[in-house]
Amino acid sequence: MALLRTASLPELTGALEVPAYDRSRLTVGIVHLGVGGFHRAHEAMYLDRLMSQGTALDWAVCGVGVLPSDARMRDALVAQDGLYTLVQKAPDGAWEARVVGSILEYLLAPDDPERVVERMADPAVRIVSLTVTEGGYNLDPVDGRFVEDDPDVRADLQAGAVLKTSFGLVTEALVRRRARGIAPFTVMSCDNIQGNGDAARRSFAAFAGLRDPRLGAWVQHEVAFPNSMVDRITPVTTDEDRAAVAQRYGVQDRWPVVCEPFTQWVLEDASSDGRPPWEDAGVQVVEDVEPYELMKLRLLNASHQALCYFGYLSGYRLVHEVAQDPLFASFLLAYMVEEATPTLAPVPGIDLAAYREQLIARFSNAHVRDTVARLCAESSDRIPKWLLPVVRTNLAEAGSVRLSAAVVASWARYAEGLDEDGRPIEVVDRLREPLQAAARRSSEDPLAFLRDRAVFGDLVDEPRFTEPYLWALDRLHRVGARATLEQLRAAVRQEV
């Protein structure tokens, strides 16, 4: 069985779709920090579409891993000349697969940060894109300020530092371009936070300002940071996925990508030094991304949080199993209709009622096999950015917060680290220890979990939120997750 690489592509023709363009003609125009499944199912896929049309050949990607753990991705992509198999799994079980060829290089910053900086300083590179975690911008979740006392940030600010952070690497590349009279690249965020480009601007300008206030002002005003909304469910690749790709297509792919057929990218039309013709690949290039991103964050992302803790506590481990349960589907739809949608402005070209129904169908796709545990991870970064804005808007406008409060209560119950049968839960969160300690104090102080103002702000002082939160938390402990949902839905129907 052939290993996926450039030399083996002729053998695969007919088995699956392979790049029809000449990859030897590609040149790097984009450096992407944080190459994972999502980048390869999304931005890299859109570039591959353009290249298949004979355009954007000077916009190939140089992937960069910032963390030592990214060595696995480096090893996989370098061995395969940047190639990988992208598999779309439809609800009816149909597979659509192709080899994507838009990633040309991969560099691991811990191995050679100087090489990474110089790659970004190359005039041919006109975009540096990012896919990092929701907390990757190092912004305080309450006041939005850049956290200056982060140890890695402080280390990167020292003269002659061996750069470790994306802030240090990107800023140093911008400094060199400025000194050499080269236009700054666009910093293009592809992350699931509201105003991701604005957040990136705050972070990188703040870091640059710590190096030199004049440099910070230059980054603030001269570098483009377009906002974007990105959407495609992309679960973690498993060994079963690798084996299935090998069996179906006769190729050994160390790290294929599995995703749903649906994909959407809404991008603000702003750049420092040009961009690919994204719209020719299906990207919506618009003047204002905010209506689209709020729709996605408050309906899709927050609904993921609404299903994952209740679902896990009820014994589900796969997302489609939760979404196919009528009780959970009813709860998700009620959250979207009664609490999330009232906080949204009209979204150009989108029927929100149809979008909500489509989300339930997407979550129910049994062939994607997304895991509940993946959705439960890093909640302290996700809940404040996706769900709590819905809560605060509804509190300000006399809207309902009962269902949202129940979601937060389900997170608190999950964060205790034991399921309803007393089995341990592996809580994955950068704040795991303080959150778990607070959650376990709930028996003596029912509001203990909400007292972390760095996560929840002043919600602990809001009776309109704490009352339904306490109601849900009490029932989660007394009757369990499923019965809590049943009682909650019955109570809401009675009120209506």
C-alpha cells in the first residue's frame, strides 16, 4: 500500500480525486499558525478549490506548529509532502474524498523559530492566518485586556529571546518587514470567537506595544485584521478513520481529515497586501461579518455547549446520539428559539428558522461521529465567549435566561469530575483545578461555581440568573440530567 505523497498520486487516480494542478508551480503566499483538522477541512480546502480552477497558485500554505506537541503534525505532513485526504461524510453514509494539495511546507517553531520568522518576513507571504484555541489570544475573559504577565509573553519580550509564542513570532516578522520596506502581511483569524479579527488586533498590537509603544501603534493602524466567521464540524481523526481511508482508497495517510459536507466562511473584505479570490471558491466576502458570526456563535457553538454536558451526564458519548434523542433536540431548539435568536439582528441572506433546523440535522449526522468529550473540553474559554453573551443580552433586555442558566448548571455538575454512576470524568480545561474545586463545594455553597468572576463576571449577583441556575443544579444532583431536562421542558411549556 502506497504512502500518500507526491510520487504516489498517479497511482491513486480513479480511486479518489487528487490535485489536477501542477504542485511544482505552487509558491507560498500564506503562513498558517495552528494547522489541525479544522484548517485542513476549511481554509486549505478553499485554497485547493481555487488551485483546481487554475488560480491562487501563489497562495500555497506554509504550516507552522507553535507548540512542541505539533511535532506529530509536522512528521505526518512532511512525510506526505503536505498532502492529506479530506473525507466528507454525508448523513446518508456517502463518502466524498479528495487529496488536498494546497499545503506546500510545514515548519515547527520550537525547532527553528528564526526560520519561521524569516518565512513570514518573506515578501511573497502576504497573509498570516491563525487557528488557535478560544483562549489563544491571551485576553482576559472579563475585561478583554491583554494578559501581560503571562510567563511566555514576558519571556518573548526579553532582548535576544528564543521566541515561543505566536505574538513573539508574528511581531518579530512584522518588525523585519517594516525595517526592510515590505508591506505588512494581513493577520487573518479563523477562530470561534466574536470579532476574532478585532481580538487578534488587540492582542498583537498590545504585545507589539510592550516592545515599543510606537510599534504597537503601527500594528494597530497599518496591519489588516479582518474578522471572519468559520463553520465546519471537524471531529478529531481516529485510528478507525485512518484504517477506513486505507481500506477504501488503498493509500496510507498518516493524518486524514474527516468532516461534514456543510462548510461556510464569511470573511471581512480587508487586507494589507492582497488576498486570493476567495469568493470564487464559495467564501462570502462581506463588509460586516458580525451578524453572521453572532448567528453561528450563539446558535451553533452555544448549542454544542447546551447538549454536551447534559448529554455526557446522561451517558451519551457521541454527538449524533444526543441530537437524535427527541428530548435533547427539543431542548436545543427551545434554547435557540427562546433565548439565542432574540439576541440576533437579521442576518443577510439567512433564514434563521431554517438555519436552526439545519443545525439539528448537522448535529445528528451519525457518520461524522463527533465526540461529546470534544465539545466538553476547554469550557472556560468557550462558555464565556459563546453562551454568556446571550445571557447578558437577555438580562439587559428582560429576556429569558432559564435555559442558558441550566446549561451553566450542567457544566458545573460535569466539572465535579464524577458522572451519575460515580465514574470519573476526565475534565479537560486550562482552569480544571479551580473549577473542579468550586464545583465540588456546591453542596455547601450552591453558588460556589459562579463566584469565579474571571469567568462569570457579575452573574453571581444577578438573581434572575442565579435562581434558575440553582433550580437546575439542585435537580441535576437529585434526579439526574435526563430528568432535569424533562422537568425543565415541562416547566417552560407551562409558563408559555
